[in-house]
Amino acid sequence: MYMPSQMPEVKDLEDLRRYVETEFAAVARSMVEVSAVDLRPIHTVPTRPREGMIVVADGTDWNPGAGKGAYEFKNSLWSKL
């Protein structure tokens, strides 16, 4: 997972170039071959669902329709996977 580093004091364009280059390299490293995704159950409906979003509903506090499990937001509806 990428976490941005704190931007150092930038004295000139070369300092800025080095910082940006280092951050882009960190982003690239964070995207290398993901073998698993760990989804934690959520207890409330996401406030801004987007097409293709996948979540795991706890099935008790939030039940999108078919109990506990993984759901995809598709065509403005939550569909159990």
C-alpha cells in the first residue's frame, strides 16, 4: 500500500524532481503483483457507492439483501457475489 512521504523542503526544481521521482517509484512498487485482497466486513452502507465497488457486509447491522457476504455495486444495486 502506498503512503506518501512528507514533502521535504524544496529549494529548487531539482529537489522537486527528486521528490516526485521517488514518490512515483513508491507508487509503482506498491502496485506490483497483488496476490490477495483482505476485505473486512462493514456495518453500514457505504456513503458514496460507485459502480464496480466490492464490499463485505456484516449481514446484521447492514444487510444489503442476502445476508453476510461479499457484494458488488452494479447498476445502482448491491448484488451478492
